[in-house]
Amino acid sequence: MTEIDAKTEALVPSWLTLPDAAELLGVEVTRVRQLVREGQLIAVRRGENRALHVPAAFLGDGRIIKGLVGTITVLKDDGFTDEEMLEWLFTEDDSLPGAPVHALRENRGTEVKRRAQALAV
């Protein structure tokens, strides 16, 4: 869980506090904190009070979007920091097309994971 820079802040269109994420997932906020600790979600400190936030795009239909956890694992294994993962996930890729997080939301996770794995080569 890191501080966020202006570049990443500009890339991610909307954020959720951990209590808001918990409400969307239908779980306690302690469970969301556990998901962050386990590396299933990326949370960063932002705003005036430096509260933890997760990108809103990571959640949909009451759950973490399909393919996100596996993609985060691959990127972590490649040595990416949380900040670098957010930048990669939210940066437009003309060959996808769109940002990897949008491809995940559209159930195109196989291609996103393949690209993440290729980064390690």
C-alpha cells in the first residue's frame, strides 16, 4: 500500500474507500483489508486524510472482476510495485484495444494475462 503519484491519480478515473468497497462486495471492511494484504486488491493512500482507496474499476457485480487477482499475481511476480501495476492496468494499449483493466471488465482476461506474462520475458 503506497502513496500515489499524480500520474497514477490521473489514470484511474474513480476510487472507492475500503468501507465503500466492502459495501459493494457485501463483506465487512476487515475482509477488504485482508484482500489487500493477500494481494488480491491494490489499495493506495490518497486524499486529504490519506485513507486507503481501491480503483472502482476493480469491482463489478458485487465481486472483484474476473481475472484481476491472477493478473496482479503475475505482475507482482514480475517485480511490479503497486504503483507500477496500477499504471500498467490503466494505461491504454492500442493492441488490446483499451486499458488492460477495461479488457478484464469485458471478460478478455486471457489476453491481459498473456501480456502480463510477456512482460517478464
